[in-house]
Amino acid sequence: MSQQTKWSQFSVLISVFFFWGFVAASNDILIPVFKEKLHLQQWQSQMVSFAFYVAYTVGSIIYFLVSKATGGDILNKIGYKNGISVGLIISAIGTLLFYPAAQTASFGLMISGLFIVGLGFSLQQTAANPLAIVMGDPKTGSQRLSMAGGINNFGTTIGPLIVSFAIFGAVATNGAASVASIESIKTPYLILGAAFLVAALVFKFSSVPNKIDLDAVANSEAEDVTKVAHKKSVMQYPQLVLGMIGIFVYVGVEVSTASNLPEFMKQHLHIATDKIAPFVSLYWASLMIGRWTNSAGAFNVSMSAKQILRFLMPYIAFGVFLLVNKIANHDLTPFYVYAVVIIAMIAGDILSKGNLARMLLIFSLMGITALFIGMLADGMMSVYAFISVGLFCSTLWPCIFTLAIAGLGKHTNEGASFLIMMIMGGGIISLLQGVAASDAILGIQWSYLVGVACFAYLAFYAVRSKAILKEQGIDFDKLESGGGH
């Protein structure tokens, strides 16, 4: 029997996805500002991403160790919505450090604040991602995760614009530099901290479920219950182990492509730092465009309506990007041509036929193609090629996450925490590309070969995970024909 999506609960849950996106994308504005004002090397500036994303790993390790020490999974003990509330409070504490960091222009305090925010996000993500998948039919779990990701990318779209306005808005008229612009950082982050606390209260008193019967979820995913793999250790599930590497390289290529983009535009197009925000915003909006497109399948509407939504949703999302940039008084002329690029993503979505493994394979290959166009071309064509990587990354998180935790049963939370741990790839691969971007090694343009290697692994995982799950009686191909239970 197919289970309907619980929209009232789901609408509360996706609010935290917005926060994750707002902070993650805003880092791309902080990177060039601190690089200029504090005279950092490119690899040093990438420590902003490194500190934020490695916090996910540290948070997941703490989660694992505390679970083992207390003899049971933390979320099963305190509950899912309570876990999200605690995570929001931790993140709020991190935002308080932005005040002294901005006042003293301290790079150390700044990345310490981001680290604590990331610690809170780690706990939130461990609870929220499995919740999004199980709040309805498991077969459409990845599409609900795409929808949540679309809200995440609304945050990533407006985050860079708001933070950029806070930093550059006050100094744009008089041309003043350094300290004044960095001091301006504290306001948006203190407001964000207050929003975290409000959200923590909302979650505490919401109808979001506190408990999940994880073994029942595993049985509902399988076509043949007798094939469900009830293993003693979470690390005995190959789909999870390979999926952990998948999350590592996926977040790596997603984050490093964006965080190295300002330096590429500065070197190759001589665009000033304060003019880069709309392009960073378009990169993250590209993820929103792709996720809104993929989420069409989660709506309880007819098949013909879903097909219409597949074409309508990406351009509504693109319209949101244009609207927020218009409000920010940015010149929209360079961006209209991107409407043509979106067609490639729609084609990939149609070819995938809603199949997770096929979508992962197609979009990984399209990501490789986009990166090579960016490296072989130059000027604005390169910029749009690199930005389009956001379109092809858009649905990879829900694909990898859903494939990796499928069939884990009682090990689902532990598996989810291990996947969240691998978000550190965003920091490590950004740092790796920052090192490779040195003129003595590859240079900024050819440093995107790092991203090509990431997509190549994801193409492999797409093929391998499908075979592994079939052996365990889980066949996501059934989704093509609208198969349920």
C-alpha cells in the first residue's frame, strides 16, 4: 500500500534545509572578502569551506561515540524533532562568535564560529534527511529530499546576495575598504542566530515525528522481504560504504566548483569581488532549479500534470533567481542566456525516467562535460559552463543518500550519521582544488580537473549501487512505472 506524503509535517521539516543553504552559499562571499582584506593565499581562503564542512565530520564522530557510550542511538533516545531542536541551538551559539570576529577582523574567530554552526547542522542533517525520505512512500523519498533540497537552494540563492549587501552595501558609495566591510558581517549572522532559536522552538512543539520504525521502513522498500539484509554492523552494507565516498566527492565537487569560481572570474575576466555575488547566486540557484524540477514527482497529481511541472518548475525557480537579483539592483542582462542551458538539465531529467541510479549516471556524465567545456573555453562561456555544474549536481544528493541508506533498517540513523560525516568532502576537496589552482601546479582553470575525478566516481557508484541493492531485493526501477506497494 502506497503511503501519502505528510505535507503538514514536511513543511515544518524543510525550514532547516533553508538555513543550511543560506550559510553554505554565503561562505563563497566570505572567501574572496577575507582573501583580499587579510591578504590570504587561495588555499588559505578555502579554510572557510574547510572549517565549515569538517565540522560535519566532527559532529558525526561525536554522534557515533556518544551513541556507543550510552548503548543506543541518540535520535532513538531523544527523538528526531528534539535532535533537530538541539542542533539549531548549537548553531545559534556559533553565530554569536561572528560579533567579536567582525569587530576584530579575526579570521580565526570567524572560522571557529562557522565550525560551531556546522556542528549543529551535522545533528540536524542526521535527523532531517531520513525523516524527509520516510514521510510518505519510500519510493518517492528521493523526490521529497529533492523538494527539501529545493528549499535549501532558495537559501543558497538569497544567502550570497544578503551577505554581499551587508558587506558591500555600506561601503559602495565612498569606496572605503577593509575593516568597515568585515565589520558588516556580524549583522546578518546575528539575525540568523535568532532565527535558529525561533526554529528550535517551532520544532519542539511541531507535529514532526519523534520516532520512526526503521525495520518496517526497510521491509517496505524491498520487493521481496525475505531478501532484506539484516546485518549486525552498518559497515557490512556495501551500498552505504560506497555511498559514503559518493557523498564525500559529491559535496566536494559541488562546493569547490562554487568556492573557486570568484578567483577564476577575477583572474580570467577581471571582475571585481563585489560584482561576483550574482554569479555565485546563479550557481546555487542552479541547484534549486534542478531540485524543483525533480521534486515534481513527489506531488500527488496526475502523470500528465507531473510532466507539465517538469518543464514549468525549473523556469519558476529561474524566475525566483532573476527576481531576487532584480530586487538587489543587479544587471540581469548577462543571465537571460542561461534559460537555454536549463534545457540540458530538463533533458537529463526526462532521460532518467525517475530512476535514481540512472539519474546519478546521466547527471555525473553531464557534470564532466560541463567542466571540460569550462576548462577548454574561456570568458563568459567558461563561467556559464562552471555555473551549470550546479544544475547537474542538483539531484545527486537525494540520489546518493537514498541509495546509500536503502535497506539499512535499524542501522538507518547510524548510516545517515556516517553519510553526514562525509560532508567534509566540501572542505577537503575545496582545499585540494585551491592547492591545485596554484600557477605552479594546474592554474585556476585546469584545477577543475579535481571535479572531473569526483564525477567519474559518482558514475561508477550509480552502476554499482543498483546491482548491490537488487541483490537485497530493492529495485528502484519499479518507480518508472509508478510502482508502489
